Amino acid sequence: MFENVREDVRQAVTWHAVPGVRRLFGPRAETIASVLLSAEAQVVLIYRLQAWLRKRGIPLLPVLCRRLTMALAGVSIGDRVEIGPGLLINHGHVVIDGTTRIGPHCSIAPFVTIGLNTGGPDVSFEGPTIGRFVFIGTGAKILGPVTIGDNARIGANAVVLGDVPPNATAVGVPARVVEHEYPLGPARSSSADS
């Protein structure tokens, strides 16, 4: 858990930097200010606490953590969700539920839903598996037991109901895949560090 928290805080400082605080008080003060001034960074850290409490079987407190994240930034992260280090949630209003796994260093824009596909005859309680360095655009929906590969990009308002290969972009309703000749991001191979 603590290595994830360290990376989450580093991500918060990268995206929510407060250079004035750094100049006046130094990098440690900037780190504290970055977390205190970003509800989205706080949400990720509270989720880490929620997962830690749940894993130890502590009752009620995980539910209170989830309610707090909903109040802070409109973010609801379910009990069966596993999130890798360095998650960036931009501006809140995100729902992540089901048995969902999100890899390290992913970025989620506002109004995104990631979780179960409960419509139609093929109801599944499995959620998506999302790789490393994935960007999910504003309003996107990723539903059901789909796999999103490393470095994939999910376009704004896309509805993803099928797998997206690594280094591809999914756009449209329902989403169609646009593959790229070259990798889009830092996870260039499966052997790269996570």
C-alpha cells in the first residue's frame, strides 16, 4: 500500500504543483500543499485507506471512506476495485465499480463510468481490466469484462463494450478501435517497469 501512496503523492505534485509554496517553503511543503489543495488527490489517498481497512476486515470505516470520496469530488470507487499506483483523476465525477483492475499511471477524466455491464442477456459481474498508462476521456463508459491494453486511449464519450488492444484508441458509440503504428506512451513493452 505505501509504495502506491508514494507514487500517488508524486503524481499529485506533478499535476497539482504549487510553485509559490515550493519557492517560499521548499519541496516538502509543496508536496503537502499539492495534496491539501487537490480533492482528486485526496480521493485517491482515501481510496488507499479504504482498501487497507477492507483488507484487514475493519467494519464500517471503508464505507465511510467511500462516502467521503463521494462528498469531496463525486468519486465512487467500489469495494472490489484494485488500482495501481499513480492514478490521476481529473476533476472528479467518476464511478468505478465491479471487479475492476486499473494498472499504474492511468488518467481518468471527469464523468467516466468504469464497471459492470448489467444490460442485455449477457449480464456479468466482472468489470474491466485496464492496463498501464491508459487515458480515459471525458464521459467515457467502459463496461463489462473487457481488457484495455497498455497505452490505450479511450476517446470522450466512447462506450467501450469490447477489448481495446495496446497502443490503440477507442472512439464512438459503440466504440470502434483505431490502431496506431507506434506506441502512444511510456509502456512500450510488457517487460517495462510498472
